[in-house]
Amino acid sequence: MVRMTATEAREHFADTLNRVSYRGERIVVCRRGGKDVAAVVPMDDLELLQKLEDRLDREAIQKALAEPGKRVSYRTFRKTLGL
């Protein structure tokens, strides 16, 4: 993975996007102090990450629904929270 400062990324923005888009590079953007603050990744990587997150969410929902306990309606739940 390539690292560059925010200043470098800003100064070479078009080149940075081309490296990510056409070469598939992943670029980590950091502050001058060296703290990583963001990443520029190809769309395929982002789509994969979103699919993984969706899968984990579905698994968590299935697990929660399988747990024993009293179910309440959405309306009752909102009322309990004062919404």
C-alpha cells in the first residue's frame, strides 16, 4: 500500500485518482504528523467491503431474531424510547 500526505494527495489529485482507478493501487492519506486519516481505494474494493458489511449485518440480524425473548412492535419500541 502506498502512503502519501494530504498535501501530496491534493497537489497530485488527478494522478492519485488515476493510480487508484487504472492501476488498482490503494493509497493511504496521512497528516504531516504521520497519522493515517483516509484511504483512496478502487471501486471494486469498496463494493467488496460493502458486501461484507451487509453480510455481517444479515448474520447479526439472524442471530438476534433467533434469541429467545419477548418481541415488541416497532411502535411500542419507539414509545419506550420516547420517540
